[in-house]
Amino acid sequence: MGIFLIGIAVSSCKKQRPQLPSNKSHVVDSATIKLRDFNKEVTLSEDSAIVLFLASQNLQFTKTESGIWYYFERQNNAKQKLEEKVVNFSYQMFSMNGTMLDLEENKTIDFEKKQIPTGLEEGLKLMQKGDIARFIIPSYLAFGAQGNEWVKPYTTLIFFVERH
């Protein structure tokens, strides 16, 4: 009887493997595949348009791993980058055809509050006080498929930014 109780005690200590809920599966449906393929096409098309646009510019832009392009018109050569959470900046936002879509002077944002598009936030993090830069931000790092009141869906944006 003692061996039986010890056997039960030992077997009850084993952890059970986690199980997927019955309404979840690893099967990828056709809508997901179509959406993924559509997003790949949009991204490739947008990237190609940016490369063509850059070919017409006399500036040497650099591309980040995430996909934004940047060029510093004026760069602070301080050795140490400051990791600021709150920054002040001004910007002009254009479409690729040159239409001005927005203008902000002395805007202050807190990086932790996600107040601006991801691509612009990434660009600001590359900058230091006093820097002036241009950013070309694909829609998937800007306003995406939704757009906003000034920006149509899937619009690549060009920002002229000055950090204060």
C-alpha cells in the first residue's frame, strides 16, 4: 500500500504539457496567405519606387535595417549619443510627388507613448540636438493601410526634420 501511495505522489508531481485550445490550430488559412502575399507585393513595390526616387536625388541616403532611408543635412558630431525619452523637433511631411501634407513646429513627444509613426520615431532616435535630416519612410513604417486625415493609405512619406 505504501508503494502505491508513493507511486501516486510521484506521478502527480509531473507537469502536464501545455495544450492548444480546441479553437486554435497551426493551420494557415488561405486569407492569411493572400494577405501575406499582398503585403510582400506592396512592400516590394514601395521599395522599388523609393529606389527610383533616390536615383533622381543628388544625395547619398542610407537605409536602416527596418526600411527607412535617411540623409543628414547637418549633423552634430558629439561623440556620445544621448538616450532621451522626450524630444523636441520640427518637421515638414511630404508625399513622394512633393505635396506638403503636414507641418509641425516645436513638437514635443515622449518615445514611450508612441505618439508618432514608427519610422519617424526611429529616425528621431538617429538624431541628436541640432541635427537636420531627411527621412523617406515607407507606408508600413508610417500610416500603413489606414492612412490618416492627410495621408492616403499605402503612402510613402518624406520628412524634413530638425531636432531642437
